[in-house]
Amino acid sequence: QVLLVESGGGLVQPGGSLRLSCAASGTFIIIYKMGWYRQAPGKQRELVAGITRFSVTNYADSVKGRFTISRDNAKNTVYLEMNSLKPEDTAVYYCNADLYGNGRSESWGQGTQVTVSS
């Protein structure tokens, strides 16, 4: 299975920015799809953004225009640049890897806390 390690979370003020990183390791050649999910207290985990090996991206409506997902296939790393952060973005952010792009082999990171507050 793919091992995922997130980093970059922290406390920021509304309107601020953060960049999350997720490094993947394992005996794979390339991961078909990687993404970021988040889970706020008392809520279900939701998809924030996803990106395929061909750099096709998709975003939740709530973050479109503010967040950008990217990946460095050579480094097996996916990033999430978050701008214009809002308090409602506060959540634990989890990195996800879908090895074959079909949901049959998925891995999750441990999560990194993002808190947006004054």
C-alpha cells in the first residue's frame, strides 16, 4: 500500500494562505489519482480537490478559485495551495491516493490540521 505523509498545516488568519504537501512512498510506478479531503468536527469527510497523473483536476465548489492542487510526479508529491482562507475551511486535511484510479486501492495520510481564525 501507499504510504502518505502530509505537512504544512497550521493556524492562519482569515484571508491568509497555506500550502499543504503530501509525499507518497511505496513500490508503485505512479499513482493514477491523488487528492485532498477534509473533515471538520461533526461533519463528513469531503473531497476538496483531486488530480490525475495527467494533471486533470477537479475541485469542490466551495474552494474553486481559491485553492489549487498540483503534483510533482518525479517527487511523488501532491500539493494544495490554499488562498483567501475562510474560517469555514477549518478542518483536518487528509491526503488520498487512488493507485489505479478506480477506488480499488486507496491510501490515506494521517491528516494535518488547518485552522483559520482571527
